Amino acid sequence: MQLLYPLEFRNSLEVKLDSAHLGGEHHDEWCDIYKLDDLSQLDQLNLLISLGDFFKFMPVLSSTPKGHIKKDILKHEIKDSVTFFGGSFFPFHPGHMACLELCPEENIVIVPDCNPHKELKEKMNPYDDFMHLCLTLKDTPYSVYPGFFGRNKPNPTSNWLPKVKIAQKNFLMGDDSFMNILKWHEPEVLLNALTKIYVAPRDFETNDYGPQIEKVKAINPKLEIIILPDHPYRSLSSSKIRARQD
């Protein structure tokens, strides 16, 4: 099975296949995105980037797609405020869900991304991984942005978040990320683009946050930093789960 370029979509949501390479049980040149199989890695990456174009408030667009995105991916229209939750999420685990459920914001967008320090292995199926994440979150209010996972290159948050076309931009993160945020690429640019940071407990205790909060607010005094309640899954991590599976 191969995709036809330039990529075309219709309805909610089918993609056009290359009719010269249908084969197998697929005789229709249009295929539901949940039923795609045996795609090359390049097709998978390009498809993820193109699906990301349906998130019109995001800054990186490669096309203006036709059709309607499945609500499993973009749950509803987002206009005035958005809260991003970034990470690998492979696998997605109860700790991630606990963070999401603790955050009071309505428009939360999960942003899975590749590890910028590792090459994407040939045996990996990024599109399958992404769709599995969407199915896991199907009955939740959380949207899942596919565009960056398809790019497989270093993608500092400060490069894209300030360009998001929504006035109020928030970030949900674990306390390990918050305590290291000043080491991120261009932290001043990132922090000055944010309205709120929601911090989920993970590796630190509440009384550890004070000095870091002061340093962060010295960069952006208007930034709200909200420490979320504790949860029982704070010790879980995707990397530890993957290590046990290897």
C-alpha cells in the first residue's frame, strides 16, 4: 500500500492511495486512516505531517487539507486558549492520564514528539504508534497533535510555541521538566510566550519548587505557575516501561 502524492483527504477521514500499488484486499483508491497498513516509513511520516495541517492554529503548515479531521485526533475547535502537554507518550501510561485529569483547562492538546537525539529506527512504525495513542484517548476530551512526530528532527518548544495562533498558551508538564526548564533551548522566549504553567508532581516535593518559581517569574512576572495535587502514579515513566519491555 502506498499513498498518492500530493496527499489528498476526503470526508472524515480518508486518504487517497496510489492505485498502481493497491494489491491485497484494498481495491478502493480511498482508505480510512485507521485501516492503512504496510506503509513505508516515509509515507507514515508524511501522513503525520499532513494530518497536523488540520490543526490550523499551529505554526507549521505544509498544505491546506480538505475534508474533516476525525474527532479522535482534534476533539473540538480551539480558539482562545490552549494547553499543551508534550512528551514521547510511548507508551502512554496512567501517570500521563493522572496529569491530564488534574489539569483544569478545557482545551488540552497532547504533543507527542520524536527524541531529537536518536535516529528513527527502520523497524519503528510512527503512524501506528500515533494512531494507537489516539485510540487510547478516544473517549477523553484531549486532542492529539501529529505534526511534530512526523518530522523526526530536533524541535525545541521555543521554536514553535510562541508562533501558535492562539492568544493564551499554557503548558502542562511534570515537575522534573519544570525544574529543568531554564536549561531548555531559549527559555526566555518560551516563558514569555506562556500564560500559565501547570506542574504535576513527580520527582520533587512541594517545598522544592520555591527557588525555581522565583527564577522563572523573574523572566516573566505575569506567568502563572500552578502546582497540581499529588497523584499515585508519579513514579511511572515511559522510559522505565520501555526498559522493562526490552
